[in-house]
Amino acid sequence: MPHLEETEFVDLLDGALAPSRVGHVAGCPQCTAQLDTLRDTLACVETNAADEPSPLFWDAFPSRVSAAIDQQPATSWLSRPVFAALACAAALLIVIGVAAFWQSGPVSLDVSLGVLRPTAADGTVAPDDDVEQDAAWAVVRVAADDLDYDEALEAGISAGPGAAERAAMELSADERAELVRLIEREMKRSGA
């Protein structure tokens, strides 16, 4: 007959174990030893049990907690040196990023490709780079080859709700006209 499981020991201590299983304990030294250990533990817990506090304790407890909270000084997360250093580092990175963007020169939004491209000093848009030779696009293409829509959502690669609408509202009149032209061309090409 198999040894008693943990739940059966609890039932045995409560007097709710089946008689056939109680008979096993009487003939099994391993189960008897475990039962004796559990009885000793239970006796120790019962003798050392804490008394229930007085009802007056529960009446005063909320006010004591409130007083202790009020006595603690309010600290700002910026007053801690680690957080202050992190905030300064983040601000420094933002300043460096803005300065680098500013020094790179003006940019133009190429609606047909949906990318920002540098603008020459005379205001003309720089010629298109070969997308097939662009290493950054190659990385994106390789990463997206085996990635389906559900996997992209699980990985957190998706636009937030309303992102397309916000982007469309920020387009100029010329950009909206170009977007309409591109959509109509795609719809004709796909037969929609």
C-alpha cells in the first residue's frame, strides 16, 4: 500500500481519514514518524499561539497608523541621488539627440516612401537612396520576413490606437492629396 500523501496526513490529524488508510500508518514506520513530527509541530504551535489583542487595540490601531504616516517626511523621488542622476542623464541624452538632429540639417517628408529625407541647402530634396542597398532597411526586412501579425503584437511591435488617424490629421494639403493618390493607385492595382 502506498504511503500517505500530505493531504491525507491533514485528514488523519482532523480524524477524517478512511479507516483503511489509518491502518497503513499503524504498520508503516515512515508514515508513523512523519505523523509524530506533524503532531509535535501542531502541539508547539498551539502552546505558542499569540493571544488575540484586546478590542481596544483595534479601536486605536487606525489612528496610530495615520499618525505614523503623518510623521514620515514627504520625500520626492528626485531627492534620492540615484533617481536624480538618472534624470540628469536622460536630460543630457535628449539634449544631445536634439543637437545632433539640428546639426544634420533640414529634412523633408517623402510621402511616397513614408520616410524623412535630408533636404539640400537650396530646398530641394536629396535624391533617393537605393532602398535595396540600405543596411537599415535590410535589417527590418530580415526581421519582418518570418514575423506574422500576432507575433508582432506579442512583441509589442504595433501602432497604438488612433496612431493612423493622428498621422493623417498632421499631413499638409499636398501630403493628403498624395496619400489619396497612392491609396487609389493601390486600390486599382489590387482590384478593390
